[in-house]
Amino acid sequence: MEKFECSTKIYTGCGALDALGHLQIRRLLVVTDPYFMKSGTANTVAQKAKAEKTEFFDGVKPDPSVELVAQGTNLVRQFQPDTIVALGGGSAMDCAKAMAYFGGGNPRLVAIPTTSGSGSEVTDFAILTHNRVKHPLIQENIRPSVAILDEDLLQALPAGLVADAGFDVLSHALEALVATHATGFTRALATEAFCVTFTHLKASFRGELSVRGKIHEAATMAGIAFSQAGLGVCHGLSHALGGAFHVPHGRLNAILLPAVVGCNQSTHLYGALARQVGLGGSTDTMAVRNLKNGLIRLRRELQLPGSLLEAGISRTQLIQHRQTLIDAALKDPCCKTNPVPVDAPFVTELLDAVSHG
């Protein structure tokens, strides 16, 4: 028996923030970072929500720590909001989800992503960092009840963030496509998300605003897909590396993804996807090769590193942390749904393949 569920109500398009005014919010807590507080975007969100009382938690940082979440959780318990709005990228989503989970009171969670990558606005996942290790929190009740995808929030995205986040979408889609819990529904969403993002990411990187709404929706599609199908070793090792070295998550996925495609041996599904996105291949084997090369070419065109060394992680650091990284990846729940069983030799081979190019 298979199950597919999407309980998040999604508002999309220009002006989608206006949906906040229809949610009948009494006590609002906005979880965001200092940038959106200083820019006035957090206040704009609060004004559109028309809440009776509003508080802000604007201390979100990349790779939110358990300690940061504890601070936010104390505010949740003191203020007792009926609605928590997460405004920002994946880190804001992760932080708000964990605050809602540990803070009690069952507040409604509204996600407003300002980047097109994590898909966290529709998932049961939150990633927290403790002692340089990333720990996934996976609970159905942290899935936001409302997601607002407003194109107006994407106008000023820097090119580097577009590239990092875009490869996050591609990795979500590719891993969900072949994950062990995949269904016809999740594969359809994963395929569409990959094709849209792969087709338009270069244009978005160059600053073409007209395509950003499409990628924004694709990121959410990929989020729905992987939340139910699962992910794989790309994310398992990416979480381990990100916890240890604080390289952006999407950038790590860009380094890992072509090698993961080669290791996972899901030839038929990868080959069909390569042909659907226009990369061709008269046989599945040739199509998979074209898919790997297409990802490498796109990575280069987006000026992303091709190895961990190019990303600023030294040989000495990799040697020093090698066993810790392997152990952390093997413990990561994302590896449980990889299409090929993940063991220490598998992770070691993958780590070696991406270390120095």
C-alpha cells in the first residue's frame, strides 16, 4: 500500500502575501533573520497579517543551532502565539519548525520562503546543528499548514544564492525520483521540479526575474516529493559536511550530485529524466552519462565549485574529519531511502570522488 498526502495550503504568485490578512491571526510570532528585520520585510508581513499582538524573533542564523532554537522556544512559551510565521530561507523554516515543536501550544505554522531551494515550506523536516553535526528533526506535525510563495520577494536575490538554492532543488528532485518510498505521485512532482529548474536556472542566475516564480514553485514541488518519497546519500553526506565545515548546503549538493548519480545505478529512471529534459541519449547508459555531464556543465556555468577542495575545505581538514564525516553520514536518516544500500565503503568512495576533483 502506498500513501500520498499534502496538507499544506499553498498561495502563489505576485501579491500572495495578502493571504495573511485572511488567516484571522490574533497572536503572531515572526521568525526571521536580521536582514529581513532591517529591510522592513518582517514589518510588512506583520502589517499584512493584521494580528492583535505581534512579536519578532530575528536571531536566525545559517545552520541554526540547538542553542538558538532553545532561545526561540522560550519566547514561544512566554508569548504563546496562535500563529508562527517563518520568513526567510531554509534556516528560518528549520528554526521556526523546531520552535513550534518544542514550544508547545500547537501554533499554526505559516512558511514564507524568500529563496527557492529548501522546499521546507511543505516538508516534515527541520535540520538543527549541535557540536558541528546536523541532526534532522522529522515529525509530521512540523509541516506548515500554509505556504506563501510570493514572487515579489525574489527580486533582489544575489546570483550566488540563486545558484546554491537551485542545486538544492535539483538534488531534492533527483533523490526523490529514485528514493525507495517514491510513488507515481512523487515521481511526477520530482520530474517536473527537475525539468523546470534545470531549464530556467541559468536565466535566473543571469538576473532574469521572469523565471524566478517558476523555480520557486518547482522548489515546493520538490519539497512535497522528497518529504514523502525520501532522499538519499547526497543529503546524508551533505548534512555531515555542512555541520563540520559550514559550507552552504546547496553548494555541497552541487559538488556531490553528479557523483551520486553515478553511484546510485538507477539507470532507467535517470535515463528517462535525461531525455525528458532534453539531454538525449540513445540508450539509458548514454542518457545517464549525459545527465551527469549536464549537471557538471550547469555547475560550472553557475560558478559553483566542482570539489570540496575548491569549496575551501583543505586536504588536512578532510583527513582529520574523515571518519567523523563517514559516521555522521551513515547515521543520517536520509540514507535509509537511498536506492542503493549505503555502507561505509559506499560513503568513503563518494567522499573520495568529490574531495579534490
